[in-house]
Amino acid sequence: MAAAAFRIEESRDIRTAQAIRFRVFTEEQGIAVADDLDGRDDAATHLLAWLGAEAIGTARILEAGRVGKIGRVAVLPEHRGQGFGRALVLRAVEVLAARPHIAEARLGAQVSAVPFYEALGFVPEGEVFMEAGLPHLEMVRPV
Ligand code: COA
């Protein structure tokens, strides 16, 4: 059987994005639902990654002036290690690059994911901070 086609789309289907986040951040990582659902989903651009008919990953984009904030990057565990997370982050950077007023992309990386983002051109900035009970580092790259 041929492998299911992979694609990433901008989506208004916030519930599907939240369902992936629930599996990854809450069920897998133990982050409280209230920390994930911060009330900013309505103002955000959401990316969904699809393998055929299955939504397997997501990322969220918010703006603050000239800064594009990428967050909530999650790929379902059974689909990791195949480049889907990389593709999601690079698509988020592309979306920001198409917005002329945006100069840089920022994200708060879980420390365990810093090497993943470094490989995509993000550079750590500042000191480790705690968010949702996990150590994070701010990371930045020009767009
Ligand atoms: N630490 C170091 N390297 C990592 C990594 C990690 N935590 N996760 C992925 N990588 C590497 C991969 O080995 C791969 O390297 P390669 O190109 O040399 O093979 C590269 O990064 C790209 O990996 P990719 O397959 O695109 O990533 P993925 O689809 O497995 O998704 C995450 C990566 C982080 C999105 C996924 O592991 C995830 O959802 N984790 C749980 C949620 C999370 O931590 N999100 C980040 C919050 S800041």
C-alpha cells in the first residue's frame, strides 16, 4: 500500500489542534489543560499536519508587533522522527516570512527540544525559565 500523503495546512479547526495538544502536552507530558488552553487560540494561526485523513501534528502562530511567536509544536508520538516536526516549524517560519511587518520568529522551547530548534536556525537567548512546570529557553531566528 502506498504511504499516506503528508501535507500541512493553515486551519480554523482549533478543536483538532487542541486534541493533538491534549494527547502530547497533557497525556504524555503531564502539562495541565489550563496551561495549554491559555485563551489565545482564537487569535492565533493554527497549522495542522495531515497524513492522509489523520491529523498528526500541529503548531500555533501569534504576533506581538514585529515578532512572530511560534508555539504549541506537537507531533503525535507514533509519527515522530520522520521530519514532520521540522516541516511544521519551517512552515510556521514561512507563514511569518510572508508577513512584511514581521522581522523575527521567537519561541519558548522546552529545554529537551532545544537541539531540534537549533537545527532549524533558532538560537537560544537568556536564561532557563520554568513554564507549565518544565524548563524552557527563549529562542529566536530572523525571518
Ligand atoms: N532533541 C534532539 N533532537 C530532536 C528532538 C529532541 N527532542 N526531537 C527531534 N529531534 C531531531 C530529530 O532527530 C531530527 O534530526 P535528524 O534530521 O538529524 O534526523 C530532527 O530533530 C527533526 O525531527 P523531526 O522528525 O522533524 O521531529 P518530530 O516530528 O519527531 O517532532 C517534536 C519533534 C519536538 C515536535 C516532537 O518530538 C514532539 O511533539 N515532542 C513533544 C512535544 C514537544 O516537546 N514540543 C516542543 C515544545 S517546545
